[in-house]
Amino acid sequence: MTIQIGSEKIAHAGNIACIAPKSQVLPADPGSSILCPEMHAIKQLGQLNQSFLLANCLWSAVASGYMIYGWRQRSLIPFLGGFLMMGVSWFTPALTMSAASIAIMFAVWWLLKQGY
């Protein structure tokens, strides 16, 4: 008696199959997301590049510093600035993330200088 542990194929985007009615014709590309919209999200995971990860790490660290500073000083402007920078670092590409984070830092500085 043999016991098989695991699967015969390695689980990755090309081998993950969705349940589809047998009447539908399968596309030629096994990784196609026509029948399985969830496949699109799996394919997107492989598109993270080095510049995005580096910028995300940098601006998330700066944003967390702004949030901690705002929290400790009981100042809403730096806290919200850090919160916005954190959101920008999660949802935008690297160049846009850097430009938006610099703009948010300038806006926080300007608002504090104005006395808010």
C-alpha cells in the first residue's frame, strides 16, 4: 500500500484550473483568464518588479514615520499625510508613488507652516 502526499504537478498559474461547464470550449492558452477571472490576479503577482518593491519599501517606511510622529504628537496633518502616503505606496506604480509621496510631504510641511 502506497500513500501519495501532495500532487503530481507543481501548483502554479499554468496548472491551476477553474471549474467550467463542459459545454464551453477551453481556450488554447491553459493560463487564459477567459473562463477563470481569478487567474488574472494570479498572473498579476508575477509582475512585481525591483523598482516597485524598492520604492514601496522606502515610501512605506517614510509614511510609517509620519504616522507615528502624528500619533505621538497628537497632530492630525502628519498622521493623515502618512496615511495617504501609505495608500499611495500600495496602489500606484513606482514613479507615480515617488512623485505623489514627495508632493504629500511638501503638502504636510506647507500645512504645518501655515499653522494647521
